[in-house]
Amino acid sequence: MAMKEVDPAEKDAAFTKFRSEIDQEVDKGIDHHEASMTKMGFLFLSIFIGVIALAALLP
């Protein structure tokens, strides 16, 4: 089975489109990860402050 010759312009366009799509997906993933980590940070900070406050109020 012979391979079909691909036009270099089509190949470049396909790679450019692929890279663009990958960049967009990576950016979305990074934004989602940063949002999740921020929420977890505030959760752990509030737990830490609650434990400190509880220790200060108990004899």
C-alpha cells in the first residue's frame, strides 16, 4: 500500500491548527487547576485558623 504525498501547505496548516487546539486545552487545564488549588488553599487556611481559635478558646 503506497502512501499518499501530502501537500506541505496542508501539512503546515494541520500542524498549526493542532498546536493551537493543544495550547487552548492546556490553558484551560491550567486555569482549572489554579482555581482548584486556590479553593483548597482557602479551605485549609480556614481549617488551620479554626483549629488555632479552638485551641485558644479551650482551657
